[in-house]
Amino acid sequence: MADGKYTMYVSVAHQQINIHKHDSPHEYVVNIPKDYIEIFHHLFDQTNELEFFNFLRAHLPYVPYHYDRNNHNVDLRLYKMYALIHEFTDDESKAFIEQLPFFRQPVVSHKGAGNL
């Protein structure tokens, strides 16, 4: 811990953030203040909840996938995760994240989909 920051290991694919490097596979290493750790947990929890609603929606053939607001809200959480990682990671990871197709696009929020 340097300057009140903690080294954490983040896996977007597994939706986990760990203190120890070998606890679980990870894609990114971040040095973040303690308060930001909880933000990752909230984003992961919100994404899991939205994905469950998407699972239920998948059984309703009359709701097209691309019109599903929960889908857009999952994407919004993913954008936020990458923005947070980008803020606190190393230069190599920042360069990779900046190359992602959605990183520089404006994020559109869809109203009426719930406040998760």
C-alpha cells in the first residue's frame, strides 16, 4: 500500500477483484484507494442482477434482444468497469483499453430500465 492505495487484481471475465495475485486468474492490476474497491463490487453485483433479468427475458420470444434495456445497462456497467480500470492501471493496460472499440464512444443511458 503506497499513498493510501491498494494493489488489486481485477478479472472482468470472472467479475472478481482480489487482494492476492494468485487467488484467481486476472486480466488487470490496479492501484486504487480503498473506497474504490467497493465500486467494483457494486458494478459486479449490478451486472449479475441484470444478467439474471436477461436470462429471464431470453425466454420471452416477443422481446427482441436489441430492444432490451437491461442489455444496454449491462453494457453501461462494462464501460464503467473499464473506465475505472483505465483510471488506476499501468500504461500498457491503459493502451489496450483505449483500443477497445467502445472505449471512446459516448455512452448512452437508457431511461426506464431501473436504477441499478
